[in-house]
Amino acid sequence: MIGVTRKPYYSLISDPDSLVSEFGSHGNHIFLSQLREAYSANTCKSFTIKMAAEGVLHYSIDHNYFRVQGDHFLSASRQLHATGYIDSTQLTKSICIYISEATLAEAFTILSAGNKVEFDNHLDHYFQYPHFVDHLNCLDNSDLSVMLRRLRRNFSELKFEYFDEITEEWFYELAEKVIFFESRMCQALEGLDCVKYSTRKETFKRLYKGKKFIDEKFLSNPAIAEAAQFCGMSEFHFYRTFKQAFQMTPYKYMTKKRLEYSARLIRTTSSPLAVIAASCGFIDAFTFSKAFKRHYGYAPSLTR
């Protein structure tokens, strides 16, 4: 395919020169690209979700750098300073989903009307566009992640009949899932002892950066001071606000990550427990077994 194939709710782009005119829609639209290199200087004109079906995507949003690949997706609000690029010897398949302000506003109005008892109305001031926090997310078991995985799989397998069936209702369903997903982040914001919303938002952005550092480095058991320094906070401030936002200390969060990873290794490999303990950053098998039993309620040997 050459250039752009455009349908009502999605476009397939195979020409990098098309990015300037095509990316950054104000309406509900999905841009699918198959490119080796590309650059876009205005990639966040409305709320957007960005994923890589294959390869790596690079974004700079409000002076923050994001590398999007694998089981991760980037969610970002409208930004004046947002660029994106692809630079690879291999074909990169990217997905950029734009949801209009009107669709998000209508979805929130319906959800906050009391029909969904699990949604807290006191969060409404966090959803006044464009107050989403830009962040890189892991595709987990949430309804939003399930929907995005299906989208990514169909593009990876080039099943465009799936995209041909997308309607405006699909975007309303997506907007609903985005609202619930983002509300989890806002619940964390609610826990911060900051008077101004702008201060809470900036603090949470730094906390999320520190949390991402732990997510990437937990196996090496980094000091909390390293995570605090990485996100530009003092160690005590990082510890205190992390605990407020995520209901656990940074150390307990890192230990939880290590134990969850060790449980996967026990279930999926035949490695001795002592080897698994060492690979997960525990000083010995006894310490590992004690921490594992405290967390799960049973010995690691029973997992296998």
C-alpha cells in the first residue's frame, strides 16, 4: 500500500509524509501506520492512546520522554509540546487512537449520573479536559487493556475487517473504559496531602516516574534513594507521598514486585528455590521463603 488508505474511523498510513496532515485528529479516529521512519511535531491534539503492534515508538510530551513498545501503551491529553518519531531498520506498526473531547465529556456525564455505583462522583474535577496525567501504562487485566489487546492483535495480523466494523459506539465504549482506568490514577491523587490540584498533579507525575523506575529495576533491589533521585524528590518526601498515593511504602511495593516475579518463576521453571531467591534479589533462601509466606500465606514450595 502507498500513502494513506482512509476509512470512516481509521486510516492506514504507509507514507511518512502523510503523518503531518493525518495525525492529530480532533475527532474519533484510529491511525494505523506501517513505517520504518517518521516524525510528527503535533501528535497530541486531543486525548490519545498510543501503542506499538510491532517495534518501538518514541514520544516527547511536555518535556517528558516515553518509549512505547511491547505490552505498554501511552495515554496522553492534548498538549502543545508533543512530538513523536519512528526510527528503525525494521517495519514498525503503530496504533494511535484519538478520542474527541466531546466523546469523553459525554461518557463522563453518563458515568457520573449514578448509573455506575463503582464510579465516584467526587472525581469529576479530575476529568475536566485536559486534566489527564500523561503516563505509560502496562497492559494488565483491566477492561481497557483487554480492548486494546484485541485492537493490537487484529492490526498485527492485518485483519482490517475488524477495523471496518468500528463505529461511533466503539469509541463510546472505549471512552467509558478510559474513564474507569484513569479514575484509578485519580484515586491516588486524592490521597496526596497537597492543597492545590496543580501541586498534587505534579507530585503524582513525579511519583509515577519513581514507580516506573522501581518497575524496571526491582530485580536489582535498588535503594529507595535512587528512585527518589530519579524523579527529583527527596527520599523522605518520595517515601511519604508514595505511601499516601499507593497505600504502601516504596519498599513494600518493590518487595511485592519481586515476590510476584518469583511466583511466576516457580510456576513456569524447574529452577531450585535458592536460585530463584537469588535472581529476585533476596539474600538467601530462608529470607525469601519467610517473605513469600508472609505475602501469600503459604511456603513457596507449595506453589510448585
